[in-house]
Amino acid sequence: MAKKKKEENEKPPVSKCPDNSAFKQQRIPAWKLTLTPQIVLSSFFIIGLFCLSVGISWIVATTNVKEIWITYSDHCSYCSQLRENSSNSEKSCTCAVTFPVKEKIQGEVFLYYGLSNFFQNHRRYVISRFDTQLVGRNVTTKESIQNSGYCAPFSVYNNGTPMAPCGAIANSMFNDTITLVYQPNSTSIIPVPLLKTGNTWWSDKNVKFSNPKPKDDLVQAFAGSARPPYWQKPAYALDPLDPNNNGYINDDFINWMRVAALPNFRKLYRRISRIQQFSEGLPPGNYTFVIDYNFPVSKFGGKKHVILSTLSWCGGSNMFLGIAYAVTGAAIVLTAFAMLAVHLKKRKPKKKFSFK
């Protein structure tokens, strides 16, 4: 009797099967695309013509970009040999490269520096930074820099002084100084005004990088730390003329810290200020790059370039995407024509009905 009562009190096992509803059993009415020849062919033609038009527009816009490219490490061989010996790091070396501009370069003109055979994409190099330090925290905390594990061996000096900023990326920052001079004739020399701020992403300048407190006194903020070994100036003196372009929010520093994906790359250095005779761009005439040569590249077989370039709606001088779009669009359109020919040849004739 007790056994029978116990069996009545036991609950049946819970089923793990979904409810027998239209939603859970996937019986809700749904629309399904029927791939007819008309739909497939029209889709191929639309996509192909779109890619082809984008590619042609890209190529036309890119061909209108004017660019002057100078490999100045070849022209500054004396300075290059001087920088091969690290004992000459305190000696200054300046070289000049003169080049003609035959026709007016109209519109916004940008000045870039370029490096060849410099692998910023190396895994160990990419992670050699301390982001907590770059947003203004733990500037002089030796323990936090050592515990980060990424900055070594560019983290702390032998005497215990922490580096600010630490890491291989910051230590290898590009430090050549490039100025541009305009020579309309043989007697006059006019310095070209260059803008050194406003050359970074907004998110980098305002989110990813920030100076330590007190921000109004960077000398005190960086007290207890030292500059990286290869730097000639401390972080708070990168731009002595503009206090708002110093420390971790220096434009040149921020652009360098955004590592390049390929070993041959360019980074924005300056913009031409559109004032006086440069209000519409660069007028024709002779120009000279005056370069304070500091960054050594000969030991790893690198090259240094300086580039003057305009921009279009698709960026700088880069044909790759335009050619890729054009080739892809042409291939899709040709495929669509081939499919259309096969369809017209293989389609079944319509049946004729007769009423008797």
C-alpha cells in the first residue's frame, strides 16, 4: 500500500523536447527566394557594373593626385655614415635636398615621411608599450612598469629610474626634423609654413593618449622618470614652442605609436598652412628640404623618404583598390554575359497549345 502511494506522489520526468508550437517547430510561414535566371543574371549585372564604376572612379581620382617623392637617405650619405656610429649621437648633421615644382600644386598639400624595410609589424615590437602609462597614469611607478612585462628591456634604467614613455615603439620614435623652403628666384628664400598639430585621429588625441597630472606643469608631472635611451629630449620638451603639443599628446609621437602593418610605410608629418602665397597650394619654383638628420637606417638596410602629396576623395596615391574593383567588376560582368549566352542557348522552347 505504501509502495503504491509513493508511486502516485512521484512526478513524471520533464520532457526536453520543445513545445509543439508553430514557432518552436519551425512551421511559421516564411518567404523563400526562388533563384530564377532573371534574378541571378540581373544581380550579376548590377553588382558587376557597381564594382566597375567604383573602380574606374577610383582610378580617375587617384591619377589626379599629385605627389613628389624624394629618397633623402641617398642624398644625405655623409649624415648617414655619421649616424652609423652611436658615439656620434650628440653631433648634429644637416643636409639639404633641392627639387623643382614645375606646375602649381593646388589644394591641400600634405608632408609625409616614409621608411622602407622597417618592420613595425613585428609581434614583439607591437606589444612593447604600456597603455596605462600613455593615458597619464603610472608615469614614474617603477613596479607597475616592470610588472607590465611588455616594455622590457626599455622599461627601467640600471639605476632604477623608470622610462617615460617605455617600450620599443616609443624608444625608436622617428626624430628627423624636416623643414621646407621656397625659392621663387635666385635671390629670395621663403620658409613654407607647416602645421604640426591637427594631424592625428581625434580618438587618439582625446581618448588613447593623455598627459599625467598636473597637466599644466609637465616638468613636475614627469619628475622621477627619464627619457628613453634614443631620445634627445624628454617627453615634456618635444615641442618647446607649443605647450599643448607636448608629452604624450604630441602629434608626432601619437602618429609614430600607431604602428604600420607593412615594412614600407609613410606617416603624416606636417600640413602646408594655406596662407600668403601658399593660400591656393604650392606655387611653381624651386624648393629645398632642410633635414636635421638623426634617425639611423643604414644598419638594417632601410631608406628614408619625404613625400609631398595632395589627396582625393579616396585618399592618396593608391591604385590597388581601384584596379581591384575594376578587375572584379569586369570579371563579374563577363561572367554574367557568359551565363546569359548559356541560358539563351539551353532554355526550353515554350510549348504551343492548340484548341480543337
